[in-house]
Amino acid sequence: MNNLKVTRPEDPVDVSIVVPIYNELENVPILLGEITAVMQAGPYSWELICVDDGSTDGTAEALAQAANSQPEVKLVRLRRNFGQTAAMQAGIQHASGNVVVTMDGDLQNDPRDIPAMLEKIDQGADLVLGWRRQRQDRLFSRKIPSRIANWLISRTTGVAVHDLGCTLKAIRADLARNLELYGEMHRFIPVLAHRLGARTVEMETHHRPRQFGTTKYGIGRTTRVVLDLLTVQFLLKYFDSPMKLFGKMGLIVGALSWLCFSAAGIMKVLGGVDLTGNPLLILSVLGTILSVQFFGLGFLGEVNARIYFAANGKQNYQVRELVNFGPGSSGPRRRAA
Ligand code: UDP
Ligand code: MG
């Protein structure tokens, strides 16, 4: 237990539990009780960061009260409902632990799974993913779309994971801070983490039916997930050098328009065909314009990528460990992973 338990002045706790919460009034006291019981029984210092995502049912007040009476409980209260992903990002940014554990605030995840997850981090994993093998949700509106989404995402991204939608996860904090969660991206954490070179393990976790409150999502989420999949796919493959994508499209379209142009030329020279309004000629002009635009997009993308990395002080690599650089060396906050 020396890997995870490295409390230093700048990290006051070992484990930060981050929970996005939106209108879960009845669940709050039970959730706090369950987490407290589990964490107090374990060896780690901890904090519980509740992110109130603009609740309107008194959840925020209940959380504030809990935070006043229990030092481990902290509340980040957002000004309005920003969505689960944004709430999770807010929680991660306010976390001070070496490890971030994320979970839902509706009691569907079981906090009793947390210690086993932390053990896996302690053994060297960067990211531990919950797998709701016995998922307790509706079949048609939930389990089937989720199966299809998992299959699709695993196939397209090449990151083979059973259950992307399980919010119960444990992540090393430096990795968590690098994830950059936008849109509905929290369900792509395994893919984003893979991009950062994370060592990922899966763990079967318990899942319980929702007892109180209602789910915040319907089947409409499917389209948003598919659109996010496109974004993630782009991030994964082309974020560093978008010219690889747009340049390729520019080349293909350019070559096709050149073919059209040649065909039109042959028709004119050998067949004596009048080229006024000739579709091949029109296609070749259109294709040339498109191809130039694709290259332009590619160059703009390249410039954007450079601005992104330079302006944010980001690197296009991730350091796992620095050996013999001295204690003041920059790099990841953790000494060794
Ligand atoms: N949630 C949130 N903001 C939202 C929607 C949901 O913080 O806009 C929280 C919600 O309170 C819960 C978690 O995200 O703690 C998961 O939501 P939900 O249980 O509705 O999703 P499901 O489990 O049905 O996918
Ligand atoms: Mg739920």
C-alpha cells in the first residue's frame, strides 16, 4: 500500500470521490451514509465531492447541510444544470486526491465496490472500469441501446470494453485531469484514457435498480452518443495532425476531378464533343474547388492543433514516469505509476 497512499501537503487526501447530482433529494442521505461507512472502514484518507448540477428540489441545500456537518463532504454547486459530463469535470477539477473515484448519485452504483477498485489502482492500474454485468435497468430503452453502443464504440475505436456507460470508475488524478470532458464525453472515458496511454482494467461491479427519483435520460441520448463517437474518433486519430484526414480527402477528390477533366479532354480531342454544360467538366471544376477547400481545412486544423498545444502548455505525449530527474522535476505529480 505505498503506491496509492502518499499523502503530501499539496494533496490533502488519498481518494476523492466525485458524484454529479441532479435532483436526487431522497438518495442523498443514503448515498452519503453508504460512502462514509465504506471509506471509514478503509485505510485511505478521503473526500466526497458532491457536484450539485443545478438541482431544483432542495438537493443542494441538503448537500450544503451535510458538508457543514461532515468535513469529508464537499459541495461544488453549479449555477444551473450543465449536464452530467460537465458536473463530473467540475468535480474532477476540484478534487485534491491522488485518485478520483466517479460514481452516480442515484444509488445504482454500490460504494462497497470502491475498495476493490482502489486495490487495483494500488497494483498499478491507471484506470479501473466498472462493469455492470447484472445491469438493473429497462431492457429496451436501456440495456439494448447500451449493448449496441458498446459494440459500436469498441469496434470503431478499437478499445474493447464491456460497459462504457458504467459511471463507477477509479482513475489516477493526473490522468483524470487530462481527460477534458465535454458534451456527453464521460461515457468515452475509457477511449479518451486509452488515447493518453492509460493502463486500464475492468472489474465487475454491483448494480442496483433505481429506488428513488427518476432517470434523467431517455432513448434520445442515443443520437448524442453517436455524434460524440464521431468526435472521439476524430480526436483519437487526427487531433494531432488533422491534415492526415483532410489532406487525404483533398487528394482523393482532387484525383477524381483530374480523372473527370481528362475524360472530358479526351472526349473533346478525340470525339470532337461540344463541352458546353458537360457534366464531367462541371464535376472536375467542383472537385477541384472541394479539394482546395479540404486542404485549406487541413492547414487550418494543423494551425489549431499547434495553438492548442502551445497556448495550453500541453504536450502531445504523456509521461508515465521520470527516473533520476530529481525531486523538483516537472511532469506528473505522482512519483511513479
Ligand atoms: N446527473 C447530473 N446532471 C444531469 C443528469 C444527471 O448530474 O444533467 C446525475 C444524476 O443525478 C445521477 C447521474 O448523473 O447522479 C446519472 O444519472 P441517471 O441516473 O439519470 O442516468 P442513468 O443511470 O439512468 O443512465
Ligand atoms: Mg442511474
